Amino acid sequence: MFWGLDSIKGAPIKKHFEEIKSIIENPISEETVRIKNTNLVRVLTHAANTTPFYQVHSEFERLQDFPIINKSVILENFEAFKSFKFHGKKLHSVSSSGSTGIPFRIFQDKNKKNRNVADVIYFSGQGGHVLGDKLYFLKLWDYKNQKGRLVSWLQNIYAHNVMDTSEEDLIGLVSDLVNDKRPKNILGYPSFFEVLCDFLDTMDVSPNIQCTNSVISFAESLKAKERERMANYFKTNVYARYSNQENGILAQETIEEPNKLILNWGSYYFEVLALDSDEHVKKGELGRLVITDLFNYAMPMIRYDTGDMVIYEESDAVPYFSSVFGRRMDTIFNTVGGIISPHIFYMVLDYGKIHQFQFAQIGKKDYVFRLNANKEEVQEDQIVTFFKEHLGVDANISFEYVVEIPLLSSGKRKKVTNEYLQVTK
């Protein structure tokens, strides 16, 4: 039905899908290089000719002639980013809650929205999702995005709000998963995967959840433990997706490349720049991610600094990411200013019966573990010894014991945060 309706409209989504598929699956072919260059030049030309912010760059010769922008720049020049070609036309508004940064909204034209739909179909398929099969969508559902029963039925979506974590809520979700014998797909936050698996661990008899095609995580970093537990309960592989609200799907692990975040070169141009300069990083280095959205003509986003950091890699001259570290505002630094991988802090779970944790940097050399645990069951001395090896021998590590690590307004639960940088900016 979906493809039939698309065909009646001239197959805009199908055409996007075929182009995305061709580019990603033939990354270094002459045709792919031609299409990518054409898409890039088109959006740069459009931006320079139709938006006040970019008009000063109308004589550009290359992408690097454009400035690097971020959310603050867009918010400060919001009207100047709008293309006059779309004045008076119906546009699609997307926004982020601001729970991990600055509250933000962007407008997208119809063609960009179609491109995003095609991206979702392609990358979901690369994770095992069969279009049309039931989707269990585990995210924040509120008054701004909640779906009515008819829309949910038509789209074959089971929407579960990640705020609904009571025993009754989880019993209902698990019961529906067990009783649903049809092929199904799961898309959700890793932090909710953790909550769900913790609940499944408490059941006397492990539930027999059948016919799961795919499990894909998004919005947060997927850790090895969450991946392993979900794979065990749902009897399928689990893949990480990297995306944002303002643009769409940027990268994802796939069935063929389960250990790499394959970049969506079909819809974006990627730069990974040094933390202290605008030079592109080398293979294996950490850098800040800067993207150019090739299809949002309503509000062009050229060289947009996402605020995230990634490890840049290459295989047979094809770039990919081995890790996404999340927002720089949540970067943890050791006592001499070096960056620490956020993944290391999950090791705290090896030192006692800890239900939940949050690690925060609260000073240049001051850090705190907030633990949902009984103090008597936590090996504090061993934790301090282990993490001083990573943070520095002069690190001051303290402990706070809490009943619950609170959810953010987005429905996510932040495990690692830098409160010191937020205060001193």
C-alpha cells in the first residue's frame, strides 16, 4: 500500500531510496562520485542564491569557502537561514527538546522530508527491518508527537512511552511482545533497553519473545552490555543508529557491517575536524563532526557542527565511524585536560550491586559517581583505585547514593555528564 501510494504521487520516495541505495552500496564508483558532487554543488548554489545568511558566499569555489555553523549561529540568525523560495509554502517543523543542549527547531521542505523517509526505509532494512511489519517504537511520546489509534494502526506502530516504567507498564509491554507472534521490529533508546532487560531479569520464567526481525537503538550510545542483553532476550542482532532530530539518519551499523557505523553519504556530506582547528583529522583520530545536509532547501545547513565527536576511520578508502562519543558538552577530561572515553565509566558496574549510575565531572579534578545502590554493597576503594588510573592520581572521586537517576525531559537517561564545563562556559 505504501509503495502503491508513492507510485501514484510519481514515486518521489522510491526514487530517493534507489539513489541512497546506489550511493551507499557503490561508494567509490564514478556514478556515485558524480551524484554526490552534483547534490553538493546544487545545495551550495541554492543556499548562496536564496538565503540572506549565505548570500555573501555567492562566489564560492568549494565547500570550505562556507563558514562552520552550529545551533547558536542558526538561532541568532534564524530568519536569515530561510530560503525565500519557500516563503508561504507549507513546511515540516522538527525540534529537539534541548535536554542535551540548546532547544532547537528547524524547517524542512517536502523533498527533504521524503528523503528522510527513504533514509529510514533503507537503513532500517540494513538492520533487518522488513517494511510493513510491526514496529515497536520505544521513545518519548508526548502531546507534540503522540499518534492516534488510527494512525498507529495504519502505520503498524506500537508506541510505548519510555516514561512508562512502572511494573504494570512493563508487564503490559512484555505481555504484548510475547503474545504477538507476527514478525516484529524494535526501535528504541538504549537506556530504555536497560530498563526493559532489568525487568525481564526479574521474571521467574524468561519470556519467549518470537519473530523479532530487528532491534535498532537510536538517540543514545549503545553499550556492549545493553546490546548483549537485548540480543539474548529477542534472539536477534542489535544495531546502533546515529541520527539527530534536525537532520535525520547520519550513520548506522548494518547486517553486513555490524562493527562499523556506515555513513549516509547519500544525504549528507561529512567532515571530521580537529578539536582545536578546522583541519580534517587523520584515520583513527577523534574529531568533531561537521555535516552538510544535501536536501534541506527550506533552511540550508551548510557545514553544520553537530556538537558530537566521532572516531574517523577508513576501509578501502571508504570513511566510516568506529565510535560516536556524543556531545562535546558532556566530554569528560582527566586532571591534565585529556579526553576520556565515556565507555570506561560503565566499568563501575563491576564493583558491586549497582542498579543505575551517573558519572559527573564537577570540577577540574573533581568527579562524582551517583549510584542507585546500597553503600554497603559497593566497593568504593576499588572504584577509586581503578578510575584514578584513567582520570589521574590526583583525581578527587566522591560518591552519592540516590533512589533513581532521573530521566531527562527527552525521556533519555544521561550516564555521563560534565557539569563543570556547563558551569564555567
